[in-house]
Amino acid sequence: MRLRLTPAVLLAAIALVEYLAPWRAAGRTLTFGLAAFLTFGQHPLYPVYATFPRIWGLDPLTDQLIAGLLMKLGGGLILWAVIATIFFRWYGQEQRGGWDALNFWSTESDVRAELRRG
């Protein structure tokens, strides 16, 4: 009997693992914290930055706010683009017949036979 996961189950599993994995949770917390720190700051992170000439006419606080938003939204888009790519590749493979672990029962004997020949 072959186990077939539905796309919704796989997507839920990926999301659950992504949010529960300790390294991802630490990375997400760090990124979110830094993005929130930049976005909601009341004054520029580096006071010397306020003394630099403005290239696009944005004041330092607005520039910092935009940087924080880009950091948070851009990182999230990249993360979900990777998850969606993995998901749709998996889904396409399942639609074409999928990977069957039972096909690999004879692999060990095939490898041993090749090693004896070579």
C-alpha cells in the first residue's frame, strides 16, 4: 500500500516544521526583531546616519522604516517562494506517479551484483 499525502497535508506539515524548528524559530525571531526595531524606531539607529546627505530626499527615520519593512516582507516572500517551489515540485511528482519506496527493495542486490562484476 502506498502512502499518498494530499497537498494540503504536506503544506501544513512544511509550515508546522518551519515554525517549530529551533533554528528557524531563532532566525525568524532575530529577523522579526531587527525588522521591528528598524520599522518602529523613534530615532535613527545610528545618529551619525542622520548627518549624511540624503540621496532621494528621504529623512533618516523614513529610510529606516522602509528598510525594516523591506527586510520583513522581502524575507517572508523569499521564504514562501522557496516553500511554494518545493511544494509544487512535489505535487507535480505525485501527479506523474510519485516516488515509491517499494521500487528500491531490489537496489541493494543490484548494487552488490554490479560491485562483483566491476
